[in-house]
Amino acid sequence: MANPTILNYQIQDDQGVKSRTFLYLAYNGATLNVDGLTGAWEAYGGKIDACIDGQIVGGHVQIPLEPNVAWKAAPAAGNNVNQLMGIQFTNDFNQYLTTFYLPSYKEALLDANLKPDPADPALIALVTDFLSGTPTGGPFTNFANSRDLHDLDADIAYFLTTRKARNNRLITRVIP
């Protein structure tokens, strides 16, 4: 991969102030698995810990990925990333909803009233794969989860919204 994998360490001083430091790691996916990356984060963290007075209080591993060549090569004209379609899911553990946002949604996913159409085949396929845990064509089972790691049970609501995005065009089409 052209982009490095980033090992991120959050360090806190005795005043409670936090700072981050980064270590860039060459990684191509063929020579190291996730457990190996976690081990590298811990091993380098031990070396960093020996050199600092602060405390490592957390961190993460960021693995850059390249888009699949089968995906579109350029964005289609029309919608902007500040225009979002939200899909809300339930879980059977608690009452909190998990929302998945689709920035720059296709306008073809809207019905005649300009509202999300849950019967659209593309939305059905997306939601089905989220709920079944087996993405179509994927060699694995990995259920989409809520932030507290509970399997999603059902999609219950679809809505449109906007959010501020950097470098937005000054004029965007807002769908009520």
C-alpha cells in the first residue's frame, strides 16, 4: 500500500493534559494480520513508555485501505456529501437506536414524495447485508453492530438531513 499504517498513542501528563504521538508502520496486509498489528502497537508502546514521564492512556491502529477498482471511478454529479440519508436500526439489548449515514445518497433512492424509499433494491441489499452479517460476496460473517457492540436487529426509520462539511459548495440543493 502506498499509505502507511499509523500506530497512535494518547499520552497523558500529571496535569491530566493529553497529547497524541504517531508511529508510521509499513504494512501490506500479506505479511501481518490484525493480531500482529496489535502486538506491534503494544511492543512499540512499551518502548515509548520507557522513554516518557507521561502515561499511555489509549490509542489505536489506523489501516489505510484503497477503494475496490470495481467501485465507481469518479463521483456522479448531483448530490453533495453534506446531504445525508440516515437509516436507524434497533437492537434487542437496549432502547438506543444506531444510525448509519449515507453521505451523498443517490436521488434514485427517494420516492415520489422525495423521502427515502425503503423498498428500493439498493437499500434493501444494504440493510439485508448489515442485518445478516454476511456481505454479498464476502467470505466472512461479521454483523454490523451498535457502538456498544450489540447486533442490529431491524431497520425502523429512514430520514434525510444535512450536516456541515468542509469545502462545501456555496449552493446545494436541500430536499425537505
